[in-house]
Amino acid sequence: MSDQGAMRDHWYPVGMTKQLTAGGRDTLLMGEPIRVYLDNGAPAVSDGTGRSLPVIDRFGHVWTSLGAPNRDLFTIPEADQPGRRLVDVGVCRVRCSPLRAVENFLDIAHFPFVHTDILGSEPHTEVQRYEVEIREDVDEVWATKVKFYQPQAAKSAEGGITTDYMYRVCAPTCSVLYKTCPPKPGEWDVIALFVQPLTETLCEVWPWMALYDDAAEMTDLIHFQQMIFVQDRSVLENQLPALLPLDPGMEIPTRADMTSIAYRRWLKRHGFTYGAQLVAA
Amino acid sequence: MATELFSIAGQVDAPGFAPWIERHARRIGVGVTLLQAASDHVEIEVEGPPALLDAMEMGCLLGPIEVWVESIVRERVCAAGA
């Protein structure tokens, strides 16, 4: 078994609440078999020995931990705002490090090349300077004042716009992005990436959204986000090394990679190394 | 081309840090001179195109696993043509 280290005592998504059945779902969490099921109508999780694991039901997903979390699962206050549509996008299995999946989510520079004519397009490839910090009071990574031109920023967008972004890493394998809400200026659309680490090189990604969009069909919202993530998957599954390096090694991060660097520094500081490579290849 | 002083603060006393800085500078293609090394502070002079100085800062912020870099303060020493 790989060393789960400090990540053992954190919460991870292990299924969509509305898909649970009494029969349950057998899956993995950090290399260990678990079962996620309904027990008298309430979500429950047990490990391979039958031991009950702690459970939180939040953001449409079931969360559990192999260890003993000393803090509650993070919050997303926008989830409780009236008028937002909460979208459980589903699951996408990706043959990559769970940390790589989060890092890719934080990367803006790939938009024009991977999500061409949707989230980015040439020649609008420049990532303008933005701000990144590790917020000590909440122990989260935040990137703010991010701006990027997008041909179709969201399902609800009509034509290209310069989109404002904020990124937040609130748990080792979870990130939330806030972006310009085309039909409601002044508000943010919220798109979260909840990653279940099956092993160090295999994960299941559960995107979730809280949007102001009264027009689109729910299936269209889901399909739009699934299309984006399927485009990412082909890139993620071919990244080398498979584990996320916490030493830049052969990579040459640039200023556009500030969020990735901050994320890796945060992982390093906390010893969150499940899915990471400590020494450069 | 520009030359900048990088003041790197943190837990930087690992013996492998200075060689790591030199290797990373070579990889990026910037010149580097080690000016001062203490347990909590390293000063280097870096010379190269501005975008590569940014890349050097990003690399050093992460650094090797045995080092924790708290902050990097950059100070312009001179710019080519100045």
C-alpha cells in the first residue's frame, strides 16, 4: 500500500447521493476497498473489514475518510444562495494522479489548445498577471484577478467575453472555481472539482456546479461540463511523470503556472504526498 | 537581458539547495551566482531574459523537497542597455 500520509485524515467524495442504493457501490479510496450504500435511507460507508467510516452528505455527494478528520468538510456558501441551480455532473474515471487532476483544473494556459473555441482560442493565449496566495486563516490556496478571453465561457454565454476567474483549493483533491456569470453580472458561477483518489495513479472526478442559469436544460449543462472534462482526460492520461512532481525537476514552470506552484507548495508543506513524486525524475 | 538579486527566505539550509539552484538555472538557461547562504536565507544573482527570471523564481519557490521556501524578494540590479 502506498503511504497515505497526512492525506488519510481528510474528506473525499465517494459517490453521488442521489445514486446511492441499499445494495451499494464498491469502490476504492486511496487503495483501500470501501462500500458506499444506503442504510435505512441514510448514506453510509464501510471499509474492507466492515468498519464504519465517517460520512458527510454535502454538495450532492457522499464524503468519507479512512482516518479521523479533525475539521469539518469545507463549505461553499454559494450552494445555499436562492436561485442557483445545483448540478451533479456525474463521474469521470481518469488514469492519472488525483493531484494531477486538480492541478489541470487550476491551469488556464491550456484552454486555447485543449478546449479550442470554447474556453479559449488562438491568438488569445496570453495569461495576464494575477494574484496567488496561501490564505493562512482558512488554510486554502486562492488565485484571484484571473482574466482570460473565452469564445464560449459557459453554456449560457452568447459570443466571446473576457472572463474573470477565481480559483480556490480547499482540500488536497478538491478545487472550486468562480467565474463570470454571463446572465447575471456581479455574481459568480461556481464550478467545483471533487476528486476521489482511487489509487495514486487512478481517480474518479465528480464535477459539481452552482449556476445562475434558468434557460438551459439540465442535461445540456451536464453535457457541456462533461465535454470539457473529456477533453482534459486525454491530456491527463498522457502526462509524464504520472505522479505530480513536488520538485520542478525537468519541468520549467512559468509565471502563468503560479497557481500550480502554490498548490504544489501547499501540498509539500502539509505532507500531502499521496499521488505525488517527491524527487525530480 | 536583466540582472536581479533574489533574496530567498525560508528553511533553506539543506546542503543540496545550492547545487539544485545551479542545476535549475542551467536547465532554464539563466546565469546564476551564489552570493550568500545562511540557514534561513540565500541570496543569488540571476541574469537572463525577464520571462526566464520569472521562471527561475517559480522554480525556486517550489524548490527541492528538503527545502521550504517561504518567500522570494527580487531586486533589479541592472537591465541590458540601461
